[in-house]
Amino acid sequence: MSKEVIPVHHLPDMGPVAIGVERILAQGADVMNDVHRHDFHELFIFASGTGDHMIDLDHHPMRPPCIHLVAPGQVHRLYRSGDTSGVVVMFGQEALIGRPVAPDGSGQLRPGTSAALSITPAMLAELMQLVDQIGSEAERTTGPLPGVLQGYLGILLIKVAHWWSEAKATTAQFEGPTDIVDRFIASVGASFLEKRQVGLYARDLSISPGYLNELVKKRLGKSASDVLQERLLLEAKRLLLHACLSVKEVSHALRMEDPAYFNRMFKKATGMTPLVYRTHIREKYKH
């Protein structure tokens, strides 16, 4: 791993639509990849095998048939047994036809959250049919039809969102895929290092900071400033766990030039200094 950053994997060249399928084939021996993150979405569909999928600070056991969804920017590492089989559907933001992509109880797919969902063999068969359609269309010698690929991906994501909603059995209601809060969350995920003031996000959304804060509190039960701080803390925790950086270097990576302030902010939020947290979390995850 680079001393400077957690490695970022970029979307392979899959043409103008940025949708692709990678098969997970049995290897005969256990496989563990390095800690990394992506600048695109990955939907893992596991058909067989066992293992553990570390996504940010959570461990998700692999109990096929199941689905794991990793959002752009999330740090993850997959350990899988040698008999693991399945597929990974990869897609960039431009492939979403306006749909955000992390399951919540509304039946929509929204940004920024990882998901692990158990499914039935019948659900697995449905998904694999759709994946086969995506793969066949992507491999057409005359070139894939973007609308067809996006359509298959849209159906697949709607299925996953519906099953996720049923599994969580929640009655939460949201405004839909163009909801201001969704756009705020997505913008924070992309720009939290450069933009630290709620007012900057409100300006980009063409609303007042007060109204943005009101919407965020109504939806999430926390302030817009809390969302910003939590995203910054998540990145700090990622770096403290995975990156070979000193606390001072972590502070600079977060564009906080005063390490003493970073220490105070982190301790106030977590009850631990960054150094104590690093020792604790690495022991917990046997990093």
C-alpha cells in the first residue's frame, strides 16, 4: 500500500455506458485482496462459497446466496474461500439513469451506504438472468446499445431495492431520486475535503442554509453540519485503520493543517485520541 493514500481502483474501459460484469470463479484456494477503494459502484452477487467482506469499519460475512453493495469511495477488502462463485456488476455514476444507489426502506436506491442482503435461490436466479443479459449486450460485436444496458441495470437495481425494502420492513417515505437531501449527501461525499461549510452546499443547491438544515434534520434527525463532520470522521477512521500515515499526516490528508486541532476534534467526537483509536481499531480488526 502506498504511504500516501489508500489505493483507488478505477472503472475499466467498458465503453460509453460504463457498465460491466466480472465473473467470480472458483480458485481452488482462499483469496484475499488488498484494502482499496473504487471510484465506481460494485454490486457483488455471491452464489457459493464463504468469506468475509470488510467495508469501511464493518465486517459482512459472506453467506450465499447474498448481495453486497459497495459505493464509490468506500474502503473494502474481500476474503473469499476457494470455492466462491458469483459475479460483480460494475457501473459508474453516469450509468444510473438518475437513480442513486444504496438501499433504504423507501424502495429507492440511494448514495453512500454499503449493503449486505441475504436472498433466496429464486432471487439469485432472477439476478443472474439479468446479469447474463447485461453481459451479452456488453459483448455484442456491433457494440452495446446504451439504453438496453441501462435498462437491464435499472431493473436489477430496482429488484435489489425492493428486496432490501422488504427485508428492512420500514415505512419511511422520501421525496424521490431528485430529493435535495440525497443531492446534499452525494455532494458531501464528493466534496467534503474542499467544502467544509454548509452554506457552500446550500448555494450549490440554490436554497438557504437554514432550509437545507431543516430538510436534513427532518430526514436524518441530525444537522447538515453533523453530516459534514461525520463524513470527515469516517475518512479519518479509514486512514487511521488502513493507511501507513502518522497522525500528523492523516491530519494533512484531511486538509487540516493544525494536527493539534485535529486531535481535539477527533477526541471530542470519539472519546479517544487518533493514536489511541488507531491502536484500538487495529487490534479489533487484527489489521
